[in-house]
Amino acid sequence: MDAKDLRSRLSVLLGADCLLTEEAQLEPFLTDHRKLYRGRTPAVALPRTVEQVSRLLAFCNENRVGVVPHGGNTSYCGGATPDESGDQIVLSLRRLNRIRNVDPLNWSAVVEAGCILADVQRAAQSADRFFPLSLGSEGSCQIGGNLSTNAGGTNVVRYGMMRDQVLGLEVVLPNGRVMSTLNTLRKDNTGYDLKSLFVGAEGTLGVITAASLKLYPTIRASATAFAAVPNPQAAVTLLSELRDASGDSVSSFELIPRVGIDLTTKHIPGVQDPLDRPYEWYVLCELTSSRYIDTLAPILEGALESALSRGVVLDGVLAQNERHREAFWKLRETIPEAQRIDGASLKHDICVPIAVLPDFVERASAWVRANVPEGRLVCYGHVGDGNLHFNLNQAPGASQEAFMAREPATKRAIHDLVRDFCGSFSAEHGIGRLKVAELETYAQPEELAMMHAVKQAFDPNGIMNPGKVLRSEPR
Ligand SMILES: Cc1cc2nc3c(=O)[nH]c(=O)nc-3n(C[C@H](O)[C@H](O)[C@H](O)COP(=O)(O)OP(=O)(O)OC[C@H]3O[C@@H](n4cnc5c(N)ncnc54)[C@H](O)[C@@H]3O)c2cc1C
């Protein structure tokens, strides 16, 4: 079937108002957030109902047309971008964006896949509940994308990742049949946990159309500090001390290097250095409680003062009001944007056991210093989860070509080191198209074989997001 024919059949199937075909309309769907890939597509489908998604997949399955699910397009591994063949259609979930139900007594919400994450947070809030997933991209990423990448973010230390928030899913399978486990049960041991397979599958097994999610008590008190620490080891020590001292109220614990402040204050309007003089490393930490209590700030202050007296902390400031708190968070959350504006970057989304993270940073940094003279390290992130964005940016004045030429060797060295530390080369950003070869390199052969078997069982014709996560043919 040629592109013209495909467009006219899809138009009949879905209705012309649910299909984009003009070049200008297709443009926003052809590149990923990091602009690593640029694909082509004959059409973008914009269904309004689950039934339309079902009809679309049944048609594509029958005619062997590849389908690329597309959420907020904020992911980092090119998972939502069609390939260069011009044969794959894009399926945007943005019109499936109803909050179907918020049930405060059941501590649950049922939302459609195209809901923006911030809208789900607000819906929970208006029922006096809290939905904890929180990312810098929450104003544009969608629940379907969060589920499909098993997103992490800044509250994982307390609440876990997106997988931990899921009670049930509604999924359209590649053959068009709808599989719903959309219950709101806390306990359900009836056979294999199929919904879990779709979380983190990056659209390669089916299309998520709705999810039932856990809600939590509203956050009523918080205390936030921005503190300078001598090194990552001190950050890990401070995390332990704070968890102990606060009755495990730590909800966020982020590591920020000096260069993170330099980049954000340079490129992002309104960002300021919270401290009077520069230090090499910082942490942004937050304690929260669902009780109206005024003891969090004294607990945080006391723990920081004790750490200060022992040299674990060098300096620090507590947010005195919501405006301060937001300013600290703006600094942290705009580091990726500042990195993007600053120039080319090499990104490594790694996770190692928290206790060995300082050792990892030391060894990996030493490798970078010795081997990538054109790069500067921008290593930051969710240290409370052992997850760092071990990134490099092109150094000021360095040649972009020379810097990018270091990419293969750098990736191999960093990921080999991650393996030596029993870690993961993809902590929260998934595989997409970018890390298919890395998965083949680092997964055990048994794991890889089972992944191909699962893919074959769900999607025997290989129509779902072809070329993402796994190659079409096992090697
Ligand atoms: C500023 C910024 C900060 C970020 N911070 C974090 C962070 O702290 N933690 C983190 O984990 N990530 C972070 N990210 C990455 C990104 O926001 C997450 O990966 C997010 O979950 C992607 O959601 P999305 O809706 O944009 O998905 P997309 O990019 O549109 O898609 C992601 C993948 O999911 C698939 N997909 C999308 N919707 C569906 C569906 N309904 N059914 C099946 N498959 C689907 C796509 O095909 C693709 O493979 C950040 C990104 C930015 C730009």
C-alpha cells in the first residue's frame, strides 16, 4: 500500500478530523526532544476513543504497518519518533485525555493515557490527595509516556517510580483487542502480572489507553534546603543521616555540581546561586509530611548543623517560603535545558548502588578528565536513588566535531564501569532507539532471549514501535 492509499484508508477508518497529513502538521512529530533523530511519516492519527485506537491497530496489524505511539515527546532516547523509512504512522494519544475518576476513599484515580502529568497532579490535589510522580517535564509529558518509560523523577526516594504507582492498565493489543486490568485493587495475585510488562515497554507491546493510579495523603508540611557538600561521599552520608533523623521524611535528595549552577545562571532567566560563595558540590533536599507540623524545618536545620560541625556540609540555606523553595527547584530542574542551550552533550543515565556511588563518580570522572579534553562534566541527579545523569557538555571553545568523536569510547568506558559497579546503563530514560545496541551488549543472553519471546507473543507481526528497545530480528 503506498502512502496515498494508506492515508485515504486511515481517513475512512478514523474520520478525516482524526488524521494529520499536511507536511506542516506532521513536522512536530518527526523529531525527538533532543533532536537526535529525524524521521518521516505518511500520517499522524489523533484518535478520541479507545475504540478508534482498537480499529487503527487491527488495521495496521492486518496490513503490517508500523505504529509509533507518541505522548508528550519529552523522552530522551528517541522512542516516540518514527524511523526514516516513511512507512510508520504516528499515533498521538493527546486527545485521550480525560480524568475518568478520582476516588479519595479508594486512594485512586483512573486517567487516560494522554493526560498531562501536571493535570493528574492537580486532579488529585482537588480531591485532597497527592499524586507523587514529579519531573521537570511534568507540564508536557503524558501519563502514557510516563508509564511506557517507567519514569522516575524527584520523589522516587520516598514513593518509587511510575511502576510503583500503577494499580491497573487498559491496553490496546497489536491485534486491536482491548485488554483491561483497570481495577483499583491493592492486592490481586491472579496469575501473571501482565500490566507490569507494559510499564517501561516504550510502546513496543501495545498502546496504553488508560491507567488506574495510586493516590497518597496531601503534603501539608515541607522543609527544603540547599546545602554545599565537599564531595559526593558527603552527600551520601548526609542522606543517611537525614533519613534517620527525620523519621524517613526525605522525599527528594538531589546532587548538583558547581557547573550546574554556572550553566543555569548563564542560560535560564531568573535562576540565582542560593549561596554567597561557590562550592564544588551541592545537594537539594526536601522533607515532607502529610501532617500539619512545624517540626520539619528544625529537624532539617538540626541535621545540617550537626553535619556542618563535622565537615559533611560546608554551607547551606533553608527555604524561608514557597518562593525560595521554587527558586531552588527551578535551578535543579532547568539543568537539562541549560545543558541543551549550552551546546552538544553526551548523556549517561546511570544507576549504581547508593553506597558505591561516590566511588563510581570518582573513577568515572578521572576517566573523563584523562580522555575527553573537549568535554566538561555535568554530573547531577537523583542521588537518593543512586541515579545520576553522568553527562558531559562540550567545553567552552572546544570543537563540537572533536567532542562528538569521543562519544563511542566515552559511552563504552562509562557503561563498562557501571557494569563493574553492578549498576544499570539506563536508570530512568529507557532504551528507545538510542540504546538498543547497549541493551544487546549488557543484558544477559537469557534476559535478551526472553524479551524477544515476550515481544513475539504480544506482537508477532512486529508492528508496535519497530526498532525500539529490541531489533526486529534477534541477533
Ligand atoms: C526537562 C526534562 C526533565 C526530565 N526529567 C525526568 C526525570 O526526572 N525522570 C524521568 O524519568 N524522566 C525525565 N525526563 C524524560 C521524560 O520526560 C520522561 O521519559 C517521560 O516519562 C516521557 O513522557 P512523554 O509523554 O513525553 O513520552 P514520549 O516521549 O512521547 O514517549 C516515550 C515512549 O513511550 C511511548 N509511549 C508514549 N505514550 C504511549 C502510550 N500511551 N502507550 C504506549 N506507548 C507510549 C513512546 O512510543 C516512546 O517510546 C525529563 C525530560 C525533560 C525534557
